[in-house]
Amino acid sequence: MTKTDVKKPITEQLALPHIKYRKFKQTIFFALFRFAALINGTALAIILFFLLKNGYKAINWTFLTQPPIDSMTKGGILPCIVGTLYLSLGAIAISLPIGIASAIYLNEYAGSGRVLRIIRLGINNLAGVPSVVFGLFGLAFFVIYLKMGVSILAGALTLGLLSLPVIIGATEEALKTVPETYREASLGLGATKLQTIFRVVLPCAMPGILTGAILGISRAAGETAPIMFTAAVFFTPDLPSSIFDEIMALPYHIYVLSTAGTEIEATRPLQYGTSLVLIVLVFGMNLAAILLRARLRKRMHI
Amino acid sequence: MDADLKMSVKQLNFFYDKFKALENISLDFYAGHVTALIGPSGCGKSTFLRCLNRMNDLIPKSRVEGKILLDNEDIYDCAVNVATLRSRIGMVFQKPNPFPKTIFENVAYGLRVNGIKDKTLIADRVTESLNQAALWDEVKDRIYDSALELSGGQQQRLCIARALAIKPEVILMDEPASALDPIATQKIEELIHQLKKMFTIIIVTHNMQQAARVSDITAFFYMGKLIETDKTDTLFTRPKLKQTEDYITGRFG
């Protein structure tokens, strides 16, 4: 090893190959990162292109407004669209209040302790439970034990449970971003902890919580396994009239058409068309939530 | 001291878990006077200030011994409602921390959480408080705009207005000007001068010139202990202890 000359600037003493090598390494890694980021966009683009190419012919007014006919080889998918909407909204109506309340407890009230660690462990593991297990649980608990039958209610409860960890996680993150100084300012003005949470903390965290709700609803809308035992049926041409009715749903309909239908090959366009509708529905819900979030942010003066 | 005794701290000890942050502090605060708490970083002056409105209750594993009397009643008595106490003892923080709400809503906040619903009363109190905080003329045309659009100095005066709106008896200020430029600092100091007629003010400051300018009484803290307290003039010109003299002349700390 050569001794470095303390008087010379360090840049003059760096070996030229070393400089070149560093630059090369940097270029390679940046390219890799960029490629990784591009994969995301490309994957989505390919999926959309594929669905559009194969499915656009199936989309027409009848398809969107009529029930299936002729052993589901013709007609529309209206009951499935309605079913998925009900299930998603039901799931979010159940999991959003419970999720937000849990996150508030964990982040604002609970100290550190063994009970808290166990609850956290529970939430993390809930997130890792496979969706088909949720489906079986829903069947055993809501459908059979609580005698709800195969119904919107049982399906929404099952999907709600499934999206709970996502919502708790997002809400906790959102609550953590609310500066401690806001809480101190509020308490310092004689507000109670509850007032502080409802008047300052939650409004500040709402955009972030909504992001969690978006993720939750997206996941719930597209799930097949949790609803196939609890809410969805093979075929029912009638729209539901109560929360105890069984329904058709888009993901399950796709599954049925492509694996158990009477004419799997002949209904390919219907399968792609249904998938396209499902994707558009989920995007639509996301878009609505994103717009709401943007409006909240604006109103909050952030 | 011939003035009215407002708050009285008696043999206060404060612990963060096992660490003793404040040791045996006894200090009186007088109505209509500004008391400055000075001392090097980590000497416990902010901790002490936060004991006075029980803000330290929020810190897990912290513990208080001794008594703090507000109008002869112990604020750490278990019958005391902490929220009510804090509406009697207002606080202004080191960094301006207006809520992400409108200017109006910031000042109205304390009134609303304390159960005041009368709209004209709220509007009147908001105007009055913004006036008291010498901010009204600058914001009167935009009180429904976001408070976050104000400059740092204006934000801090808004925080003072917010504290004034609920008519506290004591105002605690934790280095209220340390994040501000000299002109904004001067405005805050003038404001303190105006406000001391109506409130008991206790201010923590790093800046000894500021302590000398704004306060009537100064207390010097060092390593969790109250070293010396006296009238500000006396403390800065003829300190009794060498330690105090070393600090105020800048020989340490």
C-alpha cells in the first residue's frame, strides 16, 4: 500500500481506474433500479392490453344490464356487478370503523406491554392468513355457526376481516405522521385526549386513512376464495333484496366460467369481458377515493 | 415581593423513569410578572415548565414528587381535572405549531373544546385575541385562510392568540422566539410586555439578553437544580453565586 500525500488534494490521489469503476457501478445500479420500477408499469399495461384486446367485444349495454342466460353462455353480468359492489361496500363499512378504532387504540392510547405485543402479533398474522382460510372460517363461523347462511352479510364480514390488517396498518402509519406538536397544542388548550383525537389527529390523518381504505376495498373487491363459501353462488338471476340473500360476484363468476362452465371455450370473451368490468370497477372505486382524498387535503390546508 | 402570589412550587422532584431530572425545586410566581427560566441545555428548565401545566403527564414512566400550588390548590391533587387545569394555564411552544386549519379556527379551537358554542361570542373572542396578540391588522382580511400560510413569526403570534382566547390565568412559554428571526423576536418580546399586565407569564429562554429584556424575575437552573432566583436586575448585575455569574457572563454553558 502506498502512503498518501497529505498535502495533495485527495481527488488527485485517487486511482483513475477506481473513479471509473465507481462511475460504472453507479450506472449499472441506476439502470437496474429503473428497470425494476418499469416492470410495475409494464405489468399493468400488459394486463390491461390483454384484457382489452380479448374482452372489449363482450362489453355492450346488454352485458352490463342483463342477467346471464342460456346456462351463462349468453346475456349479461348485472347480478355479478351488483354483488361485487355490495360485498365491497359492505366489507369496507365493517372494517373501516373497526380498523380505525383499533389503530387509534394502538397508536394513541395503548402503552407498551405484553397485551399490546400480543395484539400486534395478532394483526400481523391476520395479514398473513391465506384468503381461502378466511373463506373456510367465514363458512364455519358466520354461515353455519351464526346461521347467517350463504349471504351478503356473511361474505361482507369475511371480506371485512380480510381487509382489516391493511386498514389498521395504513391508519397507524397515518396517525404516526401527525406531528406530536399538534397533540400537545390541543391538550395545552384544555382539550381532552378524545377531543384531540377527533378534532385534530383524525382530520390530519384522514387522507392517509383513506389510502388504507382504498387498498382494503381493492383487495376485498377482487377476492374469490373468501366469498365462494360465504356469499357467492354459481347462478342467481335475481338481484338481492336483503343482506341475507346469496349473490353472484364478478371474481367468482370469472372462476366459474373458466373452470366449471358448460362451455368453457365458447365463453372466453365473456370471461375476459367480466375481468375487464372487475378491473374497471376496482379502478373506479380507487379513483373515487383518490379524488375524495385530494379534496380532503385541500380542505385541510396542508 | 409585594405582588400577588399566583403559583408556588414546593420541593419539586421530577423523574424520567430512574433519572432525576429536577431536584428539590421551590419557586414562586407572581401575578402580573414575567418570570424567566434560564440555564444551559438539559438543565431541566423545559421539564420544569412542563410540570406547571402537567404536560409531563404524557411521558410514560415519569414521576412527580412535591407540590405545585395554583391559587393555593395543588395541581397534582387527584381531584384536579387536567383538561380544566390546562385551560387555566396556557402554553406556547418552542416551534410555532398552528393546526392545519384556518386562522379563525385555530383561535376558536380552545373555545370550542371548552364547550363554548355561541357563534358571536366565539367571533368576538377570536377578534379580541388576535388583537391582543398584535396580529389582527395583519390577518383581518384573511382569517378564513390556512394558518400554515402565515410566516413563522405570525404563526407564533397566532399560537399566542390561540392561548389567549380561552383567557388563561398563567401563560407558559417554552423558548417562544428561538425559531424566529430578530424582528419577529422583537415583536414577541413587545407582546410579552403588553400581556404581563393581564397574565402571569413564565418563559423559558436560552437567550440571556431576552431574559434581561422581558422578565421581572429570573431563575437560573443548572443540572436539574434551581441555583439562584432574584429580581432580573439584581440577578444580572449582582448575582450572589459564582456559578450564576459564570453563566450570565458566558464563561460556561
